Amino acid sequence: MSQLPELLPYTLLLSGTAGLLYVVALLTVALVSVLASAQERRKDARTTLSILVRRRPR
């Protein structure tokens, strides 16, 4: 018998958690890029943010 019905809730929970962690990481980096007092730290945060949201050619 297929185990899909039993595994589906766990799969959804895992993917939802991963998505939530990604959004939290993006928001944290975005806040640092705006609120950091040191210019070098803001620049590093912007670079990291551009890497995280980079679009790849299809």
C-alpha cells in the first residue's frame, strides 16, 4: 500500500518550515543592510541579499 497519505503532512510541514526559515533569513539580512551603523557591514549585507534573491536564467 502507498505511504503517500502518511508522508504528505510531514512533507508539507518540512517545506513550509524551510520556506519560513528562508524568509526570516531574507528579512534579517535586509534589516542589517538598512540599519547597520558600519558602512562595510551594510555593504556586506546587501551583497549577501543580492546572492540570496539572485534570479537564474531559464
